[in-house]
Amino acid sequence: MLRVEELSVSYGSVQALDGVNLEVAERGVLHGIIGPNGAGKSTLMDAITGRRRPTRGRVWVDGQDITQRSVTWRRRTGMSRSFQRTSIFPGISVREQLELVASQLGEPDLDEIIDAFELRAALDQPADGIAYGDQRRVDIALAMIGKPSLMLLDEPAAGLSTTETVALFEHLVRLVRHRGVTALVVEHDVDAVFRFCDRVTALDLGRLIAHGTPEQVRKDARVISAYLGTAA
């Protein structure tokens, strides 16, 4: 589904990513990306989605080299992205913006997304007037529209309580499984990552240091040293 080969990104003299290799073979899975601040997690997402050109390496999706493709091309051919900050449209209702994006991307079952993220009660409210947790759900619902084959979520639980985080991941898992979407999730809430993700990749200083099941990564000595600490 996704293959990243020797991906490197530099910002001047700073090496944000250094030869990262990553493969996600299955559909309908949640794949967590963890690591300390400055590990290269958001840069990896930017390189995969075309917002940042790699200085070296290639990105393959469904067997096709998309390294030089534009952000717009990637979105229209099945890749979506959400960001650390919500990218909802303030001042218009939740219903209007969901329907607008659905009409542009040919979403066949918007009601399924609305119900899966429990947004029906908020549909006629302005998006900037609803609770922050609801805004996060709207943001991810927008990324889910159009039946993307690959979805990248950058800290979807940022600013949420533990209860809200669990609910958000439960909604996400439900739709990912049902729609056969491959989702990469960068998240600092490692408890949520280890509980809900099928596979986990850990980065540190721009390099991949561990990859495997949540249990394997949780016990990896390099991950404990770089990120989790001895209490892990």
C-alpha cells in the first residue's frame, strides 16, 4: 500500500529525515508513528503527502512512484491529510463544509461518516462554535471524505482529554476497518497508539529506530531510551 525508500529531507544543514525505510502492506489498518520532538515525524508526513520534497529517496503508493506528484494530485487520487491544528472552515456550518468537500470528491456515503464520528447533533452549528473535541472529529471526517486509500493524521488527539482521545480513536478504527483505509497516525499519546494501532514505527533524530507490533516496539530498548523512559 505504501513504501518509503531511503527517504531523506534536509533543511539547510539540518537533517530532518535520514534514510527512512517504511512499508505498510495492508489496507484497513492503523499504523502509528511515535518519537520525541524533533524526531522527524511531521517531516515524514509532509514528504509522503508532497508538502515537502525529499532530498533523497522515493515514495511509492499502490506500486506507483509518486515522489514528484503534487499535493493536489495525491489528494484527488486517494491520499488525504489532517494536521496538528484543525483545518475546518470557521463561520460556516459543519453540514455545509462536509457537503462541500463531499461534492468535490464524489463521496458516496457522507451519512456513514457523519454517524461514525457522531456529528449529527453538530451539523447545523458553525464549525468554530462547537467544542474542540467535536472540531477534531470534523477535521478527521473531512480527511475521510472521498474514500481515500491512504490517510495521514498528524496528532489527531492533540488537546483532547483521555476520554475524548479514546472515543476519537474508536471512531477512527471503526471507519478505517469498514472502508479499507490505510491510516498513518502521528501521535504523542503513546497509550492510545499502543492500544489502537496495528503496527508502530518509532523515529528518533530523523532515523527509524524500531518497527513492529505495539508490544514489540514498547519493549524495544532503543525506544525506551529515546522516548518512553524507564517507566515504560
